[in-house]
Amino acid sequence: MALKGTPFGGRSEIAKRYLIDGPDVTLILYTNTRNSLGDNTVTADLTQPNIANGYTPILLDGTWSETNGVLTYIHSAGGNTDPFGNPCWVPTGAWSATVTGAAMVYGTRCLHFKDATDGAGLATDYVATAGLRYAVSMADLIGP
């Protein structure tokens, strides 16, 4: 037995109140220097590319589900959804700056952030090119 913990029921309740039953949150990309964000990061600290050429924040209005406190998300079908149900951007041209990560925000609060990595976990930057999709795995963003 443990001396401290959050049982599955507690995790499920936290997940439901946080995203499933709560208001929609927004997914943004940022151009901040890698490893520059931390515990005190707020939405205003995140520098986004200019809203142009296919970049705009994405409202996460798809379907959240939860099992034992582990959340999954499928984005609403449309132009900002990749074949796997992940939210994505499809640039129509160059963006104002190189993207270094993604963040989930609600109002002034930054709920989660993650500097971009490739499939091997190595740091990678994204330079927008017309037609070159940038998708965000919500499991990667909000997971441990």
C-alpha cells in the first residue's frame, strides 16, 4: 500500500473537471527560445507567429475522453485536422518566425507547453512552408 497517491477515481474526476466538462481551451504555437518556459509561464509569455498564411490559434472543440485519468482527444473533422484526428496547421506560405513548440492555453493561463521534438525525442524547429502540415499530438503535449 502507498502512503500517498491519486487513485483512478480521483484522476478521472480531475480530468473531467479540467477538460471534458470545462470550457474549450485553445492550442497555439510559440516561437520562444527552447527551454525558456517554466512554472511561472502565462499566456502572455508565449510569442506566437503572426496570424497569417494559415496560422491562427485552434479552439480545441473536438471530443475528449478519459480512462482512469488519462485523457485522449480527437479534433473535429475539417481543414485543421490531420488523418489521425490531431489538430494541425497547413501553411499557405512562410510564417513570421520559426516554431519551437506548442501550448494549450485558457485565457491568461498556460495549461501545458512542450518544446517541439522529432520522433526520436530530439529538439526540432518548424519552418512553415506552403502545404507542409504541422500537427500536434495531444497525448504528447499533455502526457507525462
